Amino acid sequence: MTSTPRSEPAPKVTLSDDEWRAKLTPAEYAVLRQAGTERPHTGEYTDTETEGVYECRACGAELFRSSEKFHSHCGWPSFFDPSESDAVILRADDSLGMRRVEVLCASCHSHMGHVFEGEGYPTPTDQRYCINSISLRLVPKA
């Protein structure tokens, strides 16, 4: 299983809680730094088909590419793989009375969303990285 949580390296970008609050909007802070979730079908990238690179909104690290994005109709942007194998960290998440796998930016350890497997999507990895739009910034292809 490729979404098995692995050990977490120290973040490359470290800011104090006050610095994160100053850098991010309250909504961004709630999702990125407090592991919140935006409401389904409300994010700016849910149905976006623009070619480009999706960066972490908190630190600017490249996380996903439009070539790995697909329509899962779940209400959040979905990707079948990160841009690089070490771009994200996978962490066990036992909140809400269920076992999930949280996706974090490897660079700053901000919350992105969750990854799910075995749902039957016709993708090369059979994974769905369900990512909050507010956690991302799309840089369109030039």
C-alpha cells in the first residue's frame, strides 16, 4: 500500500504560530495550520482544468501538477499522485472515529487534506488525494 504513513522529516519552513497567523488569512490558517476542512464544492480549484503546478499556499512548495488531477466529483480537488514522492508527508489520522491518512506539505507540514485508496477510480495509482483548494495555489503553465 503506497499511502502507508512514513516517518516525518523536520519541516524546512518553520514559523511561529503568530507568524503563520500574520501570513495567512483566518480561513487559510484554519485549514493549513489547524487541519480544518473547507466545505465541499466551494473551493476555487475543485473543477479547474487549467494546466499548471499546484503549490502549497503556506510556503510555495510544489505539491501536485494538473496532469495528475482528475474529476472525482467528491467536492474537493483530487489528484492521483503528488508531483514528487517526497513532496508530501502521509500521517495516520484517527480523528472523527475513523482511520484516515492525512496529507501534509513536506516543506512546512501544513495540512492539505487526506488520501484514500481502493475507491475504484480509473487512475494509475487507485489513490485519491482529496485536497482542500484553500491549501493550494495554482501557478498556470506559461
